[in-house]
Amino acid sequence: MTTPRTWLAAAEAGETAEALRAIANLRKLINELEVIHVRNARSQGWSWGEIAEELGVSKQAVHRKHAKHRNA
């Protein structure tokens, strides 16, 4: 199993393919975490605007991306 530390070591060693796979894995993890935490924030009564402010995006962008996950 690879970890963020092994991904960093691969990047520093110039292992391009491994480093690119690490980036893909990190993107997937970040997206999964975002879905979970946006869902949690909405269930706690946060507005789309409040969530957007914390994520550094527009209210429209966060709503467009996450409104489909509301009841998932």
C-alpha cells in the first residue's frame, strides 16, 4: 500500500509515473473528503454561501457540484 510519504519520495526521486498516480489518488481522496464534509455542513444547517466561503469558491460552484449529493 502506498502512502503520501511514499508518493512524496517517488516525486523527489523523479519517478514520474508513480508521482502522477499519486496526484490522481490525492485528487480522488480530496473529492471524497469534500463530499463528506459538505454533506455534514449542510446537515448542520450551513448555507451554500458559508460552505463556499470556507472552500474558497463561489456559492454557485459549490451548489452545482454538491446539490446532487444532498440525499445520497
